Amino acid sequence: MRAPSIDLRRSRFAIGLVSIALLAGPVALSTPADAVVAAPVCLAGSGTPTAARGPADTPAVSKAVKEQVAAEMASTLSTARARAARTGAAPLPAKIRIWVRIHVIHGRHKADRKITRTGARRMFYTLRGAFNGRQNSSMTPTGIEFQLHSITISRNDKWFHARPGSAADKQMKRKLHRGKRQVLNIYLNNEKSAGQALLGFARFPWLAGRYPKLDGVTINVETLPGGRARGYNLGDTVVHETGHWLGLLHTFEGGCEAPGDYVADTAPEGQPSFACDKTRDTCPTELPPDYLPGQPLPEPVPDPVTNFMDYSYDSCMNHFTPGQRTRMVASFMRYRAGR
């Protein structure tokens, strides 16, 4: 997916990346113009939730690339609908099966968190349940069914602390990656970048063919239940990153301007959510030009802070929308199925 040298904040190949500060003191985060980052919160002994999943990552994908991807997915959907009109079948499959291979990495230090096979399996159950609507009874299940293929455990300190795109990161994935593009490889380590621990990062599907061995998602062990990423340690990072792996952008993509995240049924959002304010409205509806005093005001549209593709706390995130389901399935059909 990525050229040999990468800039985590500006690379046009854009891994889905989220980060947290594990060190004391404020941390300067570089962000695109359409994103605003809350003041960092120190983790060390504070008992307060991590400030944020980190600087927005997906705006690093250029507008041209986003529009090209949208056109390719629209073409896939158009072809599927035309076929459905001829055959009477549904345009999109009701179910998609994705095999999952989990690669657990252990460091050499006593303080390094070592995830067991049981812990990895529990993370998988969180992933599968989230896509089936287990965290929100009103969510329509996506029909994307994950099946656990295997769990491996490797002991390698460089891999455990590898930063995204580093020589150690590439070595790890080239050594461990199995399967073609339709197989989800998940790596569990304690990745870092520029001194910051990262909650996780992912490769977008339209880039999987460029560097197939580097495809997959990487999850920080501290985001699993019991981890140190306060506010983000219930296990939902793997859900968020797998959404990227299936082609979803952040809900705050592009701020308040259309087309935003290219999903029609997610409300526009001016900036990431770093907590769980369900009344927040960063894109207030503008009054029409012919509005007169005394007329009813437009209904506010709250930000989608409970969507898995925002940066809210794990306890807040609980659903995908039908439109996101359509985009994920179209993305899988276009870039991963049969490849």
C-alpha cells in the first residue's frame, strides 16, 4: 500500500491511523485543516480517559483518490443492480464471509503486555459481535461474517514495538501475512510512532494490490480489555480499524462539507469526537435565505458520536449505518472478493 518512506500525517497512501499519548505532558499533534484536536490528557496515573484516538488520518487521502474510489464503487453497485434486474436476485449479497488470521506479538520485557490465545479470541468475538449489531439492538446487522482461521504467537521485541511502515513492521508482516486480499490479517503489538503509542492502524482496500503482504490491521494490545488506553480499552479499536480495511472513512471526513465520508446516512461532523457528547452538533443547519423570524427553526442534527468510525470512547461507539454497510460490501466486492 505504501511507498518505502512514509509520512504518517501526509502520506497520500494513507494508512488508517490512530494514536494516543502515553507520556506525561502535552503533546503536539499535527492535523489537517478540517480537523480539530482536543487538548491531550496524560495517561500516567491520571485515571482519566485518553484524550483521543489521535490526529485524523484519512484526510491524507487526496480528493482525487477519494473521488476515484467513489466512482469505482458506484460502478460496482451499478453493475450489481443491472445484474439483479436481469436475474431477480438481490444486488448485494446478504452475507459475506471473511476469514481472519490473528498474529499475536510478544515483547521481551517483563512489563510488556502479553496477549494469550484466549485474549485474542475474545478480541475476535468483539469484532464479530459488533458487525452483527450485538452492541446496539437497533442496528441492522451488516451481514459481514468473520470466521476465525488461526492464531499465531511470535516473540520478537522489534516487531512488538514496530512503528507503522518501519523496517520491523514490514518484516513482521511479510513474514506472518497469510492469504489473499479477502483474508483479514490482524496484528497485535504495542506499535509506536514518534514516541507515541498508537491505538491501531489499517490499510485501505483500494491499496491492497500495491503491497499485498502489508495489508491488514494492526491493533495495540493496550486497547484490549484491561489495557492502559483508558477510555479506549474495551476492544472497539479492532472494529474501527476493520471499518477502514473495508473502505470506510471517518465520520468527520471533510468536516461539514459534502460529500464528507461518502456515506449519505451518516450526519456531517465538523471535527472528531473525543468523548461521548450525544448532543454535540458541530455542523448546525443553516437557516434558509427566506427564513422569517417566528418560523420554526430547523431541527438540529447531532454528530454521529456513537458511530464506530468516529473517535469517541469505546463505551460510546456502538453501530454502523445501512449506508456504511453498503459501502463496505461494495468495497469488498470491488477490491477484495476473489483476489
